[in-house]
Amino acid sequence: AGQTGKTGFGVMAAISREGGQIKLSMTFSNASPVPLSGFAIQVNKNPFGLAPAQQLAVPDIAPGSAADAVLPMVAGSLLSGAQPSNPLFLQVAIKNSLDIFYFNVPFDLPVALAEVPALSRDGFSQVWQRVGDARQSNSTVNTEVRLNADQVKARLAYDNVQYVAQRQVDASTLLLYVSCSTVNNCVVVGEVSVSSDSNSIKVGARSETPALVPL
């Protein structure tokens, strides 16, 4: 329901990152008996400063019909100064001729990762040592098919997690060292353990922005 209790307006929304551009994709539906018009959007301040890059343009929506809108977003504009939440989400308000409607749009951390080069080995070591073992977050990812180191590197690179170095532990285990940076310049470094005889990949992550590590 809207701010004044009106119903009949529906929203499906998702945030994605494609080719360096963050996009908010929305489908609006009208289950009310009257046409909807006069659309506008407002985004709350958030840890990555995500904000609309332009005005929301939506045609009038007749009763029983729907319309799609893709809104480019920019980072670093509506900064809240708060730590990222887990899970991540964006608070959005849509105004139209029926009412004002508030909703949250969840998104994954790769949306907020910038297309930047990997840290140097020295830069990686400095962050890794400053954070220390005590603040490392460890997790295990089980894959449907066994992945080799090159496949893991490719999948991480797709999400802007960059390869720094690697170390062979034994005949079957390779450690990959990786880094990534958010659009507001928070750095996360990681150690990824890839085994040739297991579908499990172990990940150890460290960051001087602790809230990012579980993500």
C-alpha cells in the first residue's frame, strides 16, 4: 500500500552492473481502476552513494497493464556515511498519480565493485597484515562442477574481483590472492583455496571496512 493506503500499483525491481554501468530495472503494473501517470523516483542516502543519473521516464499506465523502465545509476552521490548492511539493499520511493510507494531493492556486492586494477603484491600484503587473522572472515563455496584455478579467476574477474598472485600449497591445492574495491574506495582482499580433488572452494576475506567482509 502507498503512503495514504492506496493499493493497485505494483513494482518489480532489480539492480545490476553491466559494462561499468549500474542500472535499476523496474516493471510497474497497474491493478487499479484508473490510469497511472506523473511518475517520479527518490532514492535514500546509502553507503555507496547510489543515485539516479537522470529523471524517471515512464509512460501513462492503463488499468490492467504494465510498463518497464531502466534507470542508469551513479555512485558516490547520495552517500549516507553508514556502514553497508547485510544483506545490501536500496531504499526507493516511487510517486505517481495514485500515491507514494516505498520499497527496498536488494542487491549483491558486485554491483558496487569498481572496474579497477588489482592491488600490487605489496599493496595486498599491507592490507592483509593490517587487518590480521583475527578479523578474517572464512567461508566455503560448494560448486556443482569442479573448477580449476583459471575458471575461478575468470568468474571472479567477471565480478571485478582481480587476481594478484598465487601460491602452490601441495600437489592438489592452489591459493589465489585477489583484491577488489568498491565504488567508494573500500578495499577487500582475499585468499581463495582451489583444490583439484574437491568441489569446495575456501575463501578468506579481509577488509578495513569490516561490514563488507561477510558480503
